[in-house]
Amino acid sequence: MAKKASAVIKQKPVTISVIKADIGGYVGHSASHPDILTLARELLVKAKAAGTVADFHVSNCGDDLELIMTHWLGNDSKVIHGLAWDVFTAGTELAKKMKLYGAGQDMLADSFCGNVKGMGPGVAEMTFVERKSEPIVVFCGDKCAPGAWNYPLYKMFADPFNTIGLVIDPSMHDGFKFEVHDIHAGRDMFLSCPEQMYDLLVLIGSPENYIIKNVYTKQGEIAAASSTQKLALIAGKYVGKDDPVCIVRGQSGLPAIGEILEPFSFPHIVSGWMRGSHYGPLMPVSVPQATPSRFDGPPRVIALGFQVNEGALVGPRDMFDDPSFDLARQQANEIGEMLRRHGPFEPHRLGLKDMEYTTLPQVLDKLVGKPKK
């Protein structure tokens, strides 16, 4: 009897695209209107029925609309980016009808040109072949800049005091590679840890200049991806907060889910908050609590956990809806209170170099040439 030929079936890589935009706040900059979220879901239901996306989830962090989509078209797909642009455009039209605040503020172009990067929306994407079990966490920030992910990504993938797997898990013991984006020069640098840990810290310790873009295993497998778009640099002036997003894969040679969440137990200081002009603590909150109001803040972060199953998003679990983060929230309020007492003085207000992209230059222009009394 002839033996059956054994066929090796190569699994098709799945792509996860997280694309966000602030297309109108309710009320002010504090939240997204339920009708905007409903509209986005209706449009993505149609896209799923047409086979454009494998699955999706719509959420919001503060006034930002977050589109989490899985598909088979790879990173930077014109189809997927065009779909996101159409959703944001339709949402902007509805926001204008409802007179929501800042309607369409992240839409910096009049028409789609193939990729939303550089057009206002923030994008984090990764493509990989699913493992036997594929847990991911999607982080969404509000009232903060892309550099907000530098500290937690470093803690997750390079700090053994946070991630014990770096010490005791043989599959992680070699460490990880970091791709760092120079936002002013527009170049990327690759640093391997633990060998280049100090060099990495030289860069990412300045999150207004260098941002962790991707993290890889030493074998080149994608482990984390973040948005690096800065609205002020695109528009040349302050047009709103960047409010970044980030995707992190976990377990089986990567940090455990608990190691991925642990960095947020410390509300580290990020730039953004009111008018994008202040430093404040990043507070980990559940989705219902992602409605910053005190001085339009403090900055918030949500964590949505999914199991990816053949492109389907099983979830989400609201990972910060947990009393173990209560202390971090309390500390964030205390730190926020201390900083708020500084009012317009540094270190609460950003340094002058970073204030160049806020509304401060318009005030200074009025003072130039003013005669002395």
C-alpha cells in the first residue's frame, strides 16, 4: 500500500492594524460620542461581510476613536488604510452635524493618498504567523505623546526586575531587539539588548526625540509595534494630542501578560495633558474610566486583551479593570495634584523647546518688537 504524501500546509500570516483618530470630542476633549462608535461599528460590519477584514473591534480612549482590525493584506495595506480613512471621514461628518468639539482635528488632508501615515491618524501594525496560542494586548493612550510607550516597552522587554522571564525562561534569555525612531531626522536605529542596553537608554530616555517603534526577538519575530506619528511635526503647529496606540504579543518566548501589564503599575510621567503643553502621570484605567476631565486629564491608558484565533479577535478583556491597579490610579492622582499646583510653571508646563509646537508662539509673536516702558 502506497504511503500518503505528507503535505506541509504553510499558515497564512495575519496582520493586526490599530488605527486611531480624534474626529470629535464629547464633551470637549473628554470622550467619544456613542453615535460615533456605533457608526464605526456599522461600517466595519460591512467591511467584514465583504471580506475586507477578518475581524474588528471598535473602542475609544477619551475622545479618540480606535479601530482594531485583523486581515490578510499585510502592513501598510492601501485597502485597510483606505477603509480606516473612510470610517474617520464618515465619523467626522457626523461629528460636525452634532457640533462635537474639534470635529476632524486629526484629519490633516482633504483626501486619501494610499496610506494614513502622515495624514493625521495614528497607526500601529504587525504581521505574523499565529502560534498555538496567540494572546495580544492593545494599549491606547489619551492626552499623551507617542514617547509614552518608551518606558513600559523597555520595562517589558529589557528589565529583569519587571520581566522575570528574561532571567529564568531560556527562550527569552537572549533578550530582544529594539527599533528606535528618530522623529526629527526620520531615521530608524536598531539596538540589541542586553548588549546595547545603555545605548538604548541614551536614546529612549528622551521620549520627545526618540520613540520605540518596534520590538523583535533575536530571531526577528515581531513582538511589539507602536504608533510614532506626531501631529505637530506633520502639521507644523499644534493641532491636538498624538494619543498613541501600541500592540504587544505575549507568552511562549515573549513576556507573560502579567509582565506586559506590570510597567503600568507605576504611573510614569508623560507629555501631553491640557493643550498638549504639560507633563502628567499616565493613569491605567478601565474603558469606562477612560474619560479624562480634570484639566482634560490626567493622561489615560487602556489595555484591551485578545486571543487571536485564525484572524478572529476573541475578546476583548478590559485588562486594567482590576483592583490591583487601584494604587497606581491613586498615585497618579497624587502626582497629578502635585504637578497641577505648579500651574504655568515648569516642570508641569513643557520646556520651551517642546512648547514651539503649541499655541505659545502665537502669544510670543504679539510681544516681539513691543516697546519697553
